[in-house]
Amino acid sequence: PSRPPVVWHWIPLFGSAASYGQDPIKFYQECGEKYGNIFTFILLGRRCTVTLGAEGNNFVLGGKHTDLCAEDAYTHLTTPVFGKDVVYDCPNELLMEQKKFVKFGLRNDNFRTYMPMIEDEVTQFMKKQDHFRIFQMNDINEWGTFDVLDVMSEITILTASRTLQGPEVRDTITASYADVFSDLDGGFTPIHWLFPSLPLPSYRKRDIAHKKISDLYVSIIRKRRESGSKLEAPDMIASLMEQKYRSGRALKDHEIAHIMIALLMAGQHTSSATGSWLMLHVADHPEIGEALYQEQVKNFRLPNGKWRTMDFEEIKDLPVLDSVIRETLRVHPPIHSIMRKVRTDIAVPATLASPSENGTYVVPTGDYVWSSPAVSQLDPRIWKNSNEWDPTRWSDPQGMAAAAGRAYEDSEGAKIDYGFGLVSKGTDSPYQPFGAGRHRCIGEQFAYLQLSSVIATVIRQVELKLETPFPQPNYQTLITLPKKPRAISYRRRQF
Ligand code: HEM
């Protein structure tokens, strides 16, 4: 059988590591032009087969999990960080059950209590932090600057821990555990994916940090069970403590602990990266900043000049805020490559690519298959001015139809139900910042809620502008983050 074309490279084992590592999106786009929608590149001895376009997304994300396996692709990176017996360190059927448990913790009546808590955290943050302090500014016309990623990282962890993670984690994060969390994070990088174990400090620190944090969660769970104390709001630990596997057994304490660590890691960089890119674009487009602000004034400003807290259900009726988030996720999806490992030789459908009219490509067992929705999200054949960050495209039914993976037919485009946050649930959509299929993100609604509430609280108080060139993406981290300098200028609004 024919194998997909292999990307030409100089050094046999090293392969295309350099050009891939520098800018994976550009690498995929250039290979796509040269070889078509499927090609294999060599990355330090591994065969990585990339499939592009909506068909390529469908091939990887819609594939059977017995053929294309996520745990084989990720476990050596994630298990030392999350811990044993959860996510990719258990059979896929158990992960599916664990995702159901987490969804139970992410239900709407929990969300409703989270919005005022997030608003409060952000407001406190804006009072206290040295690098982003609006309430202490004396002169209303004074401009200050803040490093957007530093600020968004801190706000993200404060708000996620106050809501999902619960009060005990919220208190330890700012106190004694900040360094421990950062050591754990230091073990969650592309290097740790490439080299599962090396005698380096980052690996040792990761293992020590995992143990400390896992013990912390276990002790929280035990204390709660013993004291039966009442919470400010229902959080994820409380939800998980109520759940049972289909077999009838409850989750063990270490399993709850490890799911909590997984959620922390899954949400932290994805949301703080999205929030950072969003703020940078808004600062770069003051007219959009003004539209966001006016939308807040119209909907939430009370006659006495105070602000009313946004309700969870109201977010979807704020077209400016909604399209600013959607568009940021289109241009800067935090996860640029989604991977699976091939367990049995798999034939590539002719609709994706074929070597000849009647031929079929076969991807061999042991290959990694990668999809990159980032490429289809920037494809000029699908999106007008595809590289431009333009939230107004989301109020254009044609743009919406494209995003939903459908041809636009007159009024059809306007009729599509886009739901909340998500545009399309299919595995063959060109727009998939949250993935699709079996392994699809379950944190999407929480991320939308958190981002909406954070952005609204900030934009109500300050004007933003960008005085330095727009930052380039850093692909050396697992999540695509803006490189330095990434300072945003801000000024307190005059009421
Ligand atoms: C899966 C993106 C926030 C929890 C995924 C996947 C993507 C993604 C692309 C699919 C991975 C794959 O197929 O291999 C994002 C983005 C976020 C975000 C862009 C924010 C803007 C969150 C949050 C949580 C979370 C806040 C938790 C509260 C998960 C979980 C999975 C997942 C549990 C399932 C993994 C699996 O089934 O293999 N996410 N995520 N995510 N995400 Fe998120």
C-alpha cells in the first residue's frame, strides 16, 4: 500500500524538527501546498502524519478510538503531571465516565453562582496588584501598562480556583503553593512530550510537585468528608465526591485529586492565552474596545452608575463580546496540534487524499496522526481575509455558515443553531478550537463564562491601547502564547 508523502529533510532522525518547532502553522501550510492534505514528517525519529483541512480534522477527530488512540499519544506527558488512574492513564471507557462526572460539576446552576465570584476576584485584583492597579490611580488621565500574559495568568488561576477548584485551593494558590504549581507546570512542555524521562531538574521538580499537590487535594477531600462544612458555592471537588462509576464504585480520593489537577492544567494556559490574545487585539482595535464597552453600558449599567453582574444566560445575547471571543479562538486557537497514535494500519479516505485515481494511502501502525484545526481556521479558501482578526465576520451569515462547515445558501446560513460558544459540533468543521468527537473539550462553557466575565469586568473600568508592535506567537510552549514585549497600555475610564 502507498504511504503518504514524507516531507524532505536533511538529517535522517532529526527530520523536520527545526522548521516544525519554529512555526508549526507555517510548516503545515507550506507542506500542505507542496504535498497536499496529507504528509508525514519525521520528528526526532517519530513518524508524524499530518492531515489538513476539514477532511483532515474529521480523519483524526472522528476516527475510532480503537484505531487512533489518544492515551498512547499523550500519557507519557500527562500521567506524571496529572497522576495515575485518570484521563490517559486508564482505559478510554473510564475517561468517558470521568468526563461525564466533570460535566455534572459544570452544570448551569453551578455556573450561575460563579459570575459574581469572578467579577469580585477581578475587581479585587485590579485594586491590589502592583502591575495592574486601576483603583489607586490618582489622575484619571494617567496611562499605565501591564504585561498581558502575567495579568491574565494570575486572573485565570484566581478565578478558576475561586469557582471550580474551591476555597481551599484558592487560598493555597496565593500563599505557600505558588512555586509548587509552577514546578508542576514546568513539567508540561513539548520537551517532556518528546523525552518522557531525562535526568534534569524540571523532571525531578515536576515529580515532587505532583506528589505535594496530589496530597493537598486528598487532604482537602478528607477534611471535607469529616467536617461536612458548607461551601460558598458548589464546586468540582464536591461534585466529584458524589459520583459513582457505572460499576457502582465511588471515585477514590486520589482519582478525584488527579482529575482536579488535570482540570487545572487543561484550563489554565488555554484560557489565559485566549484572554491575552483577546486583550491584545482589543487594545490594537480601540473601536472594538469601545463597542465592547458600549455593549456593557447598554446591558448592565444601572441608573445610579453602578454595574449589574452579568448573568450566565445573558452572555449569548452579547454579540460583540461573543464574536470577539470566537474570532480570537479562530486566529489563536491555544492548541495548534491534536494527536493520536495509530494502533492498526488505517486507510485514508479518498475524499481526504489518494495517491492515484483508484489508490488509497495507508497510515501504518505506530505513526502519530496530527490534525491542526488552526490551519483550517486560517484557510483563505474558507475565510475572507483569513489572517485578519475581524470579529465582525461573525455577524455575517456567510462567515457563520463557513464556520459551521456548510455551504452558505441564502437564508440557510442565518438559521444554523450555533448554540452557546461553540459553532459546530461535527468532527468535519473547519472551526474547532475546542476539538471535536470523543475527546472534545468539556471546559468550553466554563472557559466562555470565565473569559466573558473577566473581559467585561476589565473593559467596564479601563480603556486599552497597544503602543508596541503586535506580539508574535511563541510555539515553544505547549499552548501558543504571545511573546514579549506584550505590554498593554490602560487608563481608568471617566464616568
Ligand atoms: C479537551 C481546547 C479550556 C478540559 C480539549 C481539546 C481541545 C481543547 C482542542 C481536544 C484535545 C484532543 O482532542 O486531543 C480548549 C480551549 C480552552 C479549553 C481552547 C479554553 C479557551 C478547558 C477548561 C477545561 C478543559 C477550562 C476544564 C475545566 C478539557 C477536557 C478535555 C479537553 C477534560 C478532554 C480530553 C479528552 O477527552 O481527551 N480542550 N480547552 N478545557 N479539555 Fe479543553
